[in-house]
Amino acid sequence: MYLIYINPLNKDFKGQNTYEFIFTNRLDRVEYGDDWDVQPASSGNPTPPNIEQVETVGILKSEDIELSLAMHSDTFSMYDCVEGIISLGWETESPEIEDRLVFRYGETIESVKEKIYSRDKLLAIINKEEIEKF
């Protein structure tokens, strides 16, 4: 499975940053959401790809990990992520962080999970059957 979108859910009542990592089985059939072509992305409202293409969602909750997202870019569009010009998301710069986390469009779910695990965090996985129940 391949990463196609990171959806920020803001902070929860515990002060944890919460993000949805959205994955699909095939990159060649992705129908991008609204405003993926708007440049800069921050001047639009980029939405996730078509729900029919979402196979798995990984939930990250963490007080320690804060991401900057392409959807908030004042320079690039979301489609620039597809072309590899910019990442979907990257860890906000901090003096305490030596190697920042970076998540690219099309990155495998295994790679994303390994990066998050390197920070002693887990990506809670929700499969397609569970997604359809919501």
C-alpha cells in the first residue's frame, strides 16, 4: 500500500497531535481531491483523494511529533507532491530533533510505519472494512 495523503486532525484533549495517513493499493488510479492543482496549496482547500480508493488509514497520535504539511504550503501545490517536488509532510524543525521525519507521496506503508516506530510510536491501522463502518 502507498501513502497518498496526510490529513491533520489537530490536537486532542490530551494535547496530542493527530494525523490520518491515507493509503491506497494502486498509485496509477488515484483520483485526487479538490484543489490539488491550486498553487499555492494554502490558497485552496486540498481534500483527500476519492474515498473509494482508500484501502487503509493509519492514525498517529503524539505530543512529540508535529508535522508541517504540503496542504499548508505558501509555495507549492498538492500535485507537486505527486511529482516528487515536495513531501506530503515533514517534521517541524526543532533543535532537539537530529533526523526529521519526512513522508513522501507513494511511500510504502511499511516505510511509514518504520519511520514512526523509530520514534517509539505506533501507527494505528484501520482497514477498508472498518473504514466503511464509519
